[in-house]
Amino acid sequence: MRFKRPQYSSYYRPNFFGGFSFFPPVIKMLLITNTVIWLGTSFFGNFHMGDLSLGYVVDSLFALRPLGQGFYIWQLFTYLFLHGSFAHIFFNMLALWMFGMELENVWGSKKFLTYYLICGIGAGISNLLIAPLFTTTGPTIGASGAIYGVLLAYGILFPDRLIYIYFLIPIKAKYFVIFYMILEFVSVGSMDGIAHFAHLGGAFVGFLYLVADGHNFFQRRNNTLRESFGGWTGTKPQQRRPIEYDNVSDAKVYDIHDYNAQKKEAGITQKQIDDILDKISRGGYQSLSDDEKKILFEASKKLN
């Protein structure tokens, strides 16, 4: 007499919130790097190298300077890490964390860093080539151009996610992005000392990147959370050859446990999981009811 127990391949079991991190690696690196550089330039800026202050030397070499006025190619990269004041770096880093955190969790660190740098460099090129046609330009510093690209991607990927202005006024991400893009556009040519073309350039280059990425980007909006839950994606688990026993004594206690677990698992349907993951995509984990959180928790326990 033989007893058979199907044995399935292992699934990736995500950690809490499906592997979501509030400080993913690239965001953390950018926050630390920008802050350290700002603190360093603020503290050592008044030190002198001969007749020149260290702050002047840093700005001369690493700020984005207009063409023909001390421009070096590396400035398209280095200007992203320089900031002029506490308010400047604080609001840039806050926006980077708020909107970039979820993008990096969705895309992965490599893709997010690539996107961030492409937007930042694109913003710099826009400021070099297009801005002088409309207004007077000078040395440019700050991560704002790259962050506007991040903001645009967030608005496309999570259009209905609520953003609370001043922590009080709710507005959907898509309208928030549109408002800021219009505000930047109407501010072009103003003499307020803000590189509006860099902001618009970063968003435009980010948009071109997303269009070029096409299917992969927009499909990821619906599929990313499902990918985190491995076996609950709707893909049938790959079956291995059943384990056969020559007699009852060869069977293990955990065979019965597995059988009971499979029966219990059958009570949670694929449609329930899909609906819950769609709800997380629209409104975040906090939008789930207690019952939905329990279902998701029970499902995640079985992904071992």
C-alpha cells in the first residue's frame, strides 16, 4: 500500500507589508549623501584656500554653471548634491522621501537610481540649453529637477493616492502633479532665482523615460504587489514528483498538517487576494479593513 503527498516548490515569503521599506537603499543613500555634503559645505565653506573661500571653490567646480562661464561636464551630476540653505535641502529631501520611497519599492533600487539620475541630468541640460532663451541664468544647485521627475512618476503610477497639503487638505496625486507643473510653467521667465526650466526639464525627461519604458512601467502598477506574494499571483505552483511511502509508518506527522493547511488555504480565494492587493495599490495598506488584513496575513503565512 502506498501513500502519496504532493510536494510543491517553495515560494518567496515576503516580510511585513510584502517587503515594503520606508527607507529603501537608494533613498537612504541620497538622503545621507545630500545631508552630509550640505553640512560639510556649510561648515567648511568659510575656510580659505589662499585668497579663495572653500565655498567659492566648491561652487566654481561643482555647481552647474552656464555654458562658457566655467561649465564642466561633471557639473551635470554634481550640482544635484549641492544645496544653498537648510530650507532648500529640507524640502527637497522631504519630497524625495515622500514620493521616491514607494517608487523604489515598486521598481527596485537600480531602476529608481537610474531614473533619478536621468531626470537630474536632463534637468541640467534643459537649464543649460533652453533656459537662456527665455531668461538670465546663473550657477544652479539642488536636486529639484530630479525630484520633479520623481513627482511626475508618482502621479502616473499612483494617480488616485491622496496627498495632504499642509497635512490637512487632501488632493489626489494626479491633480497635485498637474498643479505643480502648471505653476512651474507660468513661472518661467520670472526673476525669483529658481531654475523653473530645470524643474520642467526633469519632469519632461522623466516622462520620456516612462514612455520609452512603456509596457513594463504601466503594467508594473498592477502587478508589483502580486509579484511580492509569489504563489498568490494566479500562477499555478510547479509540482514536483509526489513522495511515495511503502507503508503507513513511513509517513510523517507533518504530512497531515500539510493536508489540513491546504484545506484551510482553499478558503481564501484568488479573487479575494487580487481585490485586496488592488485596494493597497489605490489607497495603501492603511485602507484595508481588519478582515482584509487578516486574510492577507493568513495568505502570507502560506508563502513559505
